[in-house]
Amino acid sequence: MEKELLIYIDGQFYPKSEAKISVYDHGLLYGDGVFEGIRAYNGIVFKLKEHLERLYRSAHTITLRIPLKTNEMTRAVLETLRKNNLKDAYIRLVVTRGIGDLGLDPRKCPKPTVIIVTEPIIQIYGAEAKEKGMTAIISWVKRDSVDATTHEIKSLNYLNSILAKIEANAAGVDEAICLDKNGFICEGTGENIFIAKEGKIATPPICTGALAGITRKRVMKLAEDLGYTVVERNITPNELFNADEVFFTGTAAEVVPVTEINRRVIGDGKPGPVTKRLMEEFGRIVKDPREGTPIS
């Protein structure tokens, strides 16, 4: 019988089938908490330091005091991976407000809940998506703005993205693209978005309400190192339709091309040379020990 994976909850490890939190946890009741999705490749946790820094920034913004220091959180993540004997893994790190009552007041939650889930690598978009490209629509669901439940904060409240994903499913496409409140391109439901036009690369700025993606930042640096001009600027739907190439980036997605949006073919309808080069080079980077934290 295959050994059951262990889940970390508040300093203890539980078999997956027994891992539970209270129904009074405000993470469940109100989406009150923060999280990170992290990847490990060949025994290296890619950009673990950067992911934890973002986790603590998100927590600070919502005045959630994480009970572990960053070095303690690092050890907890690595120990969970070791206990599950995982070298290639997807890691979900969750910190909720903790157990309270049925009211909204976070002061009723004296102790946050820390959860670490590690699973064998998940492929949200498989080899076919990377070879042929994804299809997408621009959703009617606007991304929550920077003065609302912005995705700058990686919170547990992802209803904004879920509504857009429901629309993509109903339209029979792979993904949805959200606009900001001014009608500019923001991001996918769980990925940052880029366009390439005449050899230049652009991506929406964080002020649209988009996530400051870890993969986004590394891909921007990679593209610059490869000699491309990369800018953060507002992008219109018209520019998106008429780009030479469009691609998503994200921890789970990595780098994946988009070849059709709202039934408009992007470029020649195939993954373009810029996207393919970035996919290839990014595949090398994630296995570089200098790019992450060793598990052992």
C-alpha cells in the first residue's frame, strides 16, 4: 500500500485523510488568510525565499501576524517535503486568520493557522498546451482593483478568478483573461500575461491589480538577459488580439503560449519563437541550485 502523504498543520504532521481544520476558521468562513503556491524541481525549492517574502508582505497588508519567523517557515516547508520524500513537488503554503466565531471581527481569532501541503508535481496545462498553445477569452469579470481585494495580495479570496474561470469553462476555452477597472489587460485567472510584438515584450503593471508574480519577475529578467526589451505598461484588448505572441507565466503554468483569444488567432496560431525560447530557457533555470533552496 502506498504511504499516505503527510500534511503540516500548526507544527504537527497528519496523514492526508486526517488533516482537518475547524469549521470556525476564518479562512473557511471568510477567505481570511494568505497563501503561496511553490514548486520544487529535482530537490531544489524554486525561489522559496521570494515566495516567503511575498507571503509575509501579503500577511502584513491584511494585518495577519504569522506565528513563525521566515527561517522557521523555511524549515517547516523543507521538513514537510522530506517527510513526504518529495524532490519534485507542488507546495501549497496557507496561513489563515485562525479559529474565531461567526462574526467578522479578526480580533476574535487569537491564533493563525499554518498549513503546508506538498504533492507530486501537478501539471495544470500539459504538454499539448505548450506545444500547440492555449485558447482564452477576455472575461466580463473585472479584476478587483488596487483599492479593493486586489490580487497584489495573494489572499484566500479567489472568487474573482473563479467567476472568470467558470466563464472560460462555459465558453469551452482553456483560460480567461481579466481586465482592470479601466479596461486594460490585467492577468489570467491564476497567471500573469505577456505579449511580444516585433521582438519587444510587454506585461501589465502591478497597478492594474495583477499579482507581482515570482515567475513573472524571473521571466522578465531572463528575457532581458537574452537581449529582449521588456516593459511594464498598460495593454489594450486590441493590442492583445494583434500581438505577434501572447503567453502566460505562473508557478504551476511555468511559461505557456496562448494562440487564440476570443476566437482571434494570435500571430500565426502557433507558439512563437520568443515564447518557445523562454520556455526552453526557463526549463533550465528552475533546476539551477542557485535559483532556490535545497530540500536536503
